[in-house]
Amino acid sequence: MGRSATEWTGPTAQPGAGADGDALACVIVNPSKPAVTADFRRRLARALRSAGYRGPVWLDTTVAEPGATQARLAVASGARLVIAVGGDGTVRAVAAGLAGTDVELGVVPLGTANLAARNLGLPVGDLDALIDIAVFFSARPTDLAWVRTTPCPSPPETGPPAPPGGWARPTLGSEHACLVVAGIGFDAALVAVTSPALKARIKWGAYALAALENLRTPRMELSLGLVGAPDDDGPPGPPRPGLPPSQERLVARCLLIANGGRLPAGIVLIPGARMDDGLLDVAAIDTVAGLAGWTSLARQVLPPFAATYSNPSRALGRVRLRRGTAVSVHLAEPALVQVDGELLAPTRALRVRMDAGALLVRCPE
């Protein structure tokens, strides 16, 4: 087994609530991940038993059932702790199945970008520490976003084809769960062209190479609507039910609607974005003047000056930040959408709503 909770060098660990020998634990695992070995399963099971849990019950994901159904089955079976083992797709699916319940979620990230884990402050790559946190640490309320798109009546004549497994299906009803980010334009095109084989070889670096291939992503004309936006001269205000959203017309190469702003390599794209503040952070990103615009943007985004943005009215790389509890987007032309790394069919309309505190996730303080 990995290090005990008392050997963890991060924040002080706390025993899992309800781990009294009668609490059931379930592990929902993507079996395609190379790190999911027999030894890994033994180590995680031993840690759970040492924390006082029954089981664990192991539930593997499949292409047809990526985790939400397994999570709902775990809840129905009386589980008090569910651990998601896999990439961002597995984590978001399991999160959708646990949303609105008091069942705690542990995360062992084994994907390429592991955006959810990074934004939760988990020590990506340290398997022993990840097991300790998932098993022994206490949980805190965490937000979940829900994305709804309006499919185009007919597919656009140009644009990337559907991925080999088809477009991502809604997670629940007609909505897609989103733990970290929904992206339109450049961001979605990057996901579409990134090679799975290259991801297996160089991890998140494959996205960096794909980004270089997509510098000519066309600009989008869009209308952005916000509900529950923070007050101009004060802290974030509450949602304003019944009031129409504020509307803004923008031109951008990429629009991000995010629950967290951290990327691999220490990049912080959206400053102040948190997974427990009840707000969606929106970034409209644009460039002009060709390569000079992308160079300007890189200087603002990459360390050591991450997220130190210039005035968008004067910069060649332009980032406009907005916040709200619900976001609507209407596009002049159909565009691809990605949600936590999974592709949705081209759309001209998208709505995202915040489900504040929908999850209880185990992570460092």
C-alpha cells in the first residue's frame, strides 16, 4: 500500500466520514488505463479496508457506459464513498451520477490533461498520495456545470467529421455534465485533431502540438448572455431569476466557459476561477495580425506572466473575462463544442448553468 495518511506531506489528512466498518465503498474505473494493474487494485482495496470501508465494489466503465450509470448504481447500493479512476471523461461522468447526493467522491486521475484533478489541487502523478487523499481525506462542496446545446438541423458542409466513437451523448437528460470547462472554436478544434496515439506517448504535450496546427482557426461572431453576473462595484451577486440576461456581441477565436482555470505545465488561464465559488468564468479569446497576435496572447498566458492580461482594446492577443451563474451563447455559424475533453456535435446555440455545491469531493484543503 502507499503511504499512510499520516505520511502525506500536504495538508493534514482526516478520516473519511462514516468509515466505521459498515460503510460501503465503490471504485468506478476505466480499465483501459495502463496504470490500472492488479497491484493498483490491491493497493487501493487495502487502503479502503484500513480506513474501515466494506468492499470495495469494483465497477468498470465501457464506451457505452462511461461512469454515470455506475455511479447511480453505487448510490442505490448504499455506497458512502465512490472513487473515480481514469481521465477527465470518467471523472465527469461519475460526478454526474453523484450530483445532488451526499455520497463523497474521490478522484485518482490517470488521464492525459487531468484538468479536474489539477483544479482540485490533487498531486497529479503521485499515485500513493492520490490514493491517500481519495481514501483518508475529508470532502468539500464542489460545483458542477451543466451544458445544453441545440443540434444543427443538418450538419455543416465543412468542418471535422464525427470522432470514431461518435459525438458525446448527454450525461443526464439532454444535458452534459461539465466539471472544468466547455470550449467553443479553437479549443474544440484542438481536441478534435489531437492524436490519441500521440497523447499516449507525450501526454498533454500532444495538445500543445495540436494547438500549433490550429492557429488558423477562424474567428466566430457570437452573442454572449450572462445571468447572475457579479456586481460591477462589489462581490458576486446572487442569481436574478426572472430577469433577462445581459447580452454582449463579441468576435473571438475561442470561447471558454469554465469552472476552473488551471491547465498543465503550471498555466493559469483564468485567474480567480474556483470550483467552489458558485460562478462560471467566461473567457473570450481573440487574436489579430496573424502570428503577432498569437505571440501577444502567449506572452499573456504562459508562465511566468500567466493570466496577466493586457487591455483587449489595444493588444493583438485579446482576452475578455466575464462571470455569471448561467451563460447562453448564440453563434452566427455552427461550431464544435468540447466538454472536459469530449466533443459535442456542431451547434449554433449553447446554454450552461451552474449547479453550486452539487458534489462532495475529497481533496486537499
